[in-house]
Amino acid sequence: MVCVGIDVAKDKHDCCILDSDGTIRADCITIPNNMDGFKQLLQTIRDCTKKSDKIKVGLEATGHYSYNILGFLLDNDLAVYVMNPLHTNLYRKSLSLRKTKTDRVDARTIATMLLSDVDLKSYTDTAYHNEELKSLTRYRFDKVRERAKLKQSVSRLVTILFPELEKLVPSLHIASVYALLSEYPGAKQISEIHLTKLTNLLATASKGRYGKDKAIQIRDAARTSIGSVMPAKFLELKHMKNKIIGVCPNCGKPVVEREKGWFCENRECRFVLWKDNAFLKRLGKRMDAHVADKLLRDGRVRLKDCKSAKGKTYNATVLLSCEADGRSKFSLEFEGGC
């Protein structure tokens, strides 16, 4: 058996190779953290071993610094053991009373720890992909938390600039309100809008839900508002219109709302939720902010009173997935026959 210890760092890695007798076959070679260095390490391992040798490679769990070399070793069919740094530190201290800790010592400690046959489990492809899933889950959690903070920021700014607005709409976080605030972020600007322009803006953003009556109500409230006139806050609120509303299910990048739909910010990704959505139209429904939010957050949204081609109504759940090229794909789960 041959044991390879690798001490991982940002720009270079120190490596030590021991055989089953504890004899050093390669003493603390240093490789750069690039493909040439990885190939050098692989060639050194091959030069120091025979085909019949069982090779074990160990390295510490050092976060993102170890991902690339770990993937390279797995791709080359080497048995890799990822160790807890606390365990290797305790093991190093048990070998010597001297408080010596260098990269070279650490590489040899890791190799010796592998040789001692302590209870270690090899790192598999499954574990590698599990780490990817964990990373994606953490990323999604961060974006959901970021979205919640952005909503809080919008509410805070509206309280300063047009506090009466919140009582005039079911929620501040709907498409029609965002469309209004992105163009006219304060009560002062709204109070000066021509009624026809305000009516058209609300009607378009709400898909006809709001009309002239709502426009009059909002403008009248703006004209008597106690909202402050603060240009810095106006600018901050206007820049909220393209903020993240979710995570792309295809590539994991942020999804933002634009004029025609909800688009992935990755320009190479083809994922989009069109506001003029043909699939939902066939059900007698439309893609609004609530539906887009649920699809991005949960991958599904329950819709009531969908209409069949024969005019019957039914409840169903729309499921979101992705085509091979990244485009959005929809399917239905039925709750009752149609």
C-alpha cells in the first residue's frame, strides 16, 4: 500500500508519499495549484508505485481550496480520503511533543495517518456530487434570504416615501406596485402623473385588474401624502425593480423580473418564465409575480378553476422543470378529472 498526503493551500500544495513500511518514496514535493502541477503529482504517484500497489490519497477538508485537486484525483480513479483538520492536528500532536506545524509536516502527517489505518472512509463520486448539491442549496437559501431582505427594504422605503400606498393595495410586493414604484418612486412623483398615463401603467402591470378608479385613488392619496421627498431614497427604490426574485433551476444563477418575463441573469442560459405564457393560457391562467415566485421557490404552484378545452373546470398543480437546453418546461398534476 502507498499513502499520499497532500497539504492543500491557495497557490500550491505540498505532498508526501509513504509506502506500507513508512519508507518515504517522495519527500514533500511542492506543486503549483494548476493543471501542470496536478499532472506532475499524478506522474510522481505513478513513478513511485507499481500496478499492484493500493494507493490511498489523503487531504484535509479546506473548503473551496481543495475542490479542484479533489475532482482531479477522483477523475483519475484514485481513492481519496478527506480528513477533518481537527483530527489531523490531534494526530500530529500525538506523534510529537514538539509544536512543529509546517506544510511539509502536515503533508507527512496526513500520509502517516492514512498508513495507520484509522477509521477513514474514502471520498466517492456520490459524496463529491452531494457537496455540489449542498453548495447549491446554500446558494439558494442565501438568495431566498436576500429576497426577503429586499422586500423589507421596499417596505421600509415606501413607509418613508409614500406610506399611504400600503393600505390601497393587497400587498406592496405585486407586479403593479413594483411597476409603479420603479417609474415613480415617491408620492410627489405619483401626484404629478397624468391620470391616463397612471391608469395605463396600472392596467398593463396588473393585466387589467386595476383601472381608472384605482389610479384616481392612488393619485389622490399621493397628493395628500405625508411622504418625504428624498432623492437618495427615490434612487434606491427605483433600482429595486430588477432585483432577484429567485434562483434559476437550470444553472443556479439569479432570476430577475424584466418587462416580458422573469429571466436568468446568466446570458448563456435559456431559462425564462414568459409573462405571456402559452401553457398557462391554455388553462385559463396567466403568469404573474405570485405564480413565478412559487414556481421558482417550490418548483410547483397549485391553481384552482383551470379550464379544459371542453370548458370544464378543475384544480391542478403546475410543475416546473427544464428542457435539455435550459428552457422552461411545464407539466400538470391533476387533482380531479377534467
